[in-house]
Amino acid sequence: MSTGLLRRTPPRASVAFLFLGELFLIPHLLPIAAALARRRATPRITLYVISSIHEEIIREALDRLDITNVELRHARGFRTYPAGSRDMPALPHKLLTLARNALRILRHDVVVVTERTSLWLPMIARLGADFVYNEHGAGPHANFTTRRNHFAKRILMPAAGMAARVREAGHRDAPIVTVGYVKRDYIREVSGSGALPPFPEKRPTVVYMPHWLREKSSWWSAGEQVLDYFAGSDRYNLVLAPHIRLVESDPDFDARIARFRNCPNIHIDTGSFRLIDQSYVNGADIYLGDGSSQVLEFAERPRPVLFLNPDHIDWRKDGRFSHWRMGDVVDDVADLDAALDAAPAHHAAYAPIQRDYVARMMGPDDGLASERAADVVLELLEQRGLAPLPDEPATVHAFPAYRARNKAA
């Protein structure tokens, strides 16, 4: 009898992507699944979604990318919303969602996530899938001191500056691979960016993007003062586009903004997809912020940047605020008018700093971030004896130096 008849086909590898959190995480994760689906040798790919809004956004993206070889599954706890909605949905508690879905998730060979809460699963289970974590941002906030973060088999970071932040946080032997900023691929290939809202008067537009964590945010100390200033201004339009978690962090948020809702030169957005697709950071003339990493997306095309420091943080000695070197720092809202006036003239000195900082934290925009991330997934599958690495991606040119570069990273 021929020995060939006794050979068994090795099991097809299985990879899961978890869309169980906020909508702003989708652009940091979906491009990796798409890159994996375009390979010649493809594992079974399953996307777990927690709401009908997630599902609609992802299905539309897959249609645009002409990708059909992935499976969408409703996670336990799935919530349904009106068709066509793009507002941020209220979601079940993430730990409860993970507990309800743990068994089915851990059955996969590799699980790719872009929020750290999901790393509770490999920490507690210690068996089953290898977890790959992709950082959802490019600011100096990366912090891996929490023990669960040590249970990611691979940590994907945009560039060397972000990798350094993880190691500075104490995770010195972190299994980091620098791949680039995955969200760029989503904006380029899927969503694009929308236009700024129309204002009655054509004026320079400032986007104010306060952070949701109180320790890094100007919102609690100065947010209403900022809105008061712009409400009385005949020189600027303002878009208030906070981090989408700020509303849940500040129970008084609606009361604080109520009197500014009808100001003709102030647009307030706390829930639309424009907060995600870079409509505001791409369209505004001046950025006003604090601890948010979204300033990196703004500074990809250098423009004037201002940072608010009403709590008088000693930011020069705090690595979480290294991005404040990209613009003037305003300690008192009373000085905001003068700072805005001076920002265009000061920008000439800050533009090269912005370019250097973006390069260090986000890496080059070569269109291959998602492909490099997909390579990491395939390498893990190969280590498990489940799938050979293809010689090259199916739809883009090969980058043979990639693995050699990242072994040394």
C-alpha cells in the first residue's frame, strides 16, 4: 500500500479577531484580518462582533475590499441597534463578555485583539490560543505594567518610540514587533475622512480633543472655560471632539455642554463615526488638546498645535507627555487667545519636531503595516505547526528583510 494514502492533511489553522469593544478599535484591527484574508495560504478567519453597528461597519468594509473568505459571528451578549446607525453603542461590560465567550475564543489557534482587557483570557486560561495585541494609538501613553499584558504572545507596536515606552514601563522582555500604524490602512483603503461640519462663518477651525482619563485631561479643570472662550469668539470656529470614552467618564458631561449646543460657531460631537475616521483631525486648522494621542494623527500633516495644562503637570519630567514638545503649552485658559494668535507664527519652529515625533511613534506610511502584522500571525501559526508561511503576500510586493529586522527589535 502506498504510504501516500496514509498521510493526513494537517488541520486548517484558525484565527479569531475580537471586535468586542468600542467602535474606535475597528480601524486598528480590521485591516490585519483583511491582509490575512488576501494571502495565498489562508487560515480560517473568524470575526467576533458584539453589536449590529460593529457588524454593519465591518461588512461594508469587507465589501469595499472585496473580501469574502472570512466569517462574522455574533458574540454572546450581541446587541441590536437600528439599521444604519453609526453612533457609539452602549455595550455590555467587557469582562462579562469575555467570560461568556471564553471557551469559543480559546479554541482558536491565534486570537488578535487591540484592547488589553482581552488579555485576561490568556492570563487566566494559560492554555489554548496565542494572543496577539496591536496597540490602538501612537502616543506616549503605552504602559504595560499590568500583569495581564505579559501574556500576549506578540505585541505589535507602530514604531520604535512606542516600543521603548513599553520597555520603560517595566516589560523589558516584551515580545514586540514594530509593524507601522495599522489605522492608516483603514483610512486609506476603507473609510477615507469626512468633511468638517458647515459653519455659518468661514473662520479658522480649532478642534478640541480632551482625553477621557482625568489625570491626563484638561476637561475637568478647563473644559467649560474653553467652550466659554469660543462661544464669545468672532475669530474661530470650534469642534469639540472628545475621546469617545469621555462622556462615560464624566457623569456631568451633558450638563456642562448644554448651554453651548446652539452656539453657531461650536460643533459638538460625542458619538459619531467622525470621531474615528479622522474627519476632524484632517480638516481642522489648529489642534487643541492634552493627553490624547490623536494629536499624532493631526501632526502627520504638520499644523499648529496647542496643549492645555490647567493642572500644572510637570510635563517635561513625565514621559506620558512627550508629545507636548510639538506645540506651545498653555497653563491658563486666560492665555488661550494670545496662544491661538501666536500659533501660526510659532509653527515654523515646531513643524520639524512634529515630523520627527510622528516618524518615531507611528513609523513610515508605506502601506504595509497590516501586511507586517499578518506576517506575525502566520509566524505564530507556523510555530504551532499549523500553517506554512507563504513566500510573499498575494496582493502586495514582498518584504524579505522583514523578519530579520524584527528579530533584532
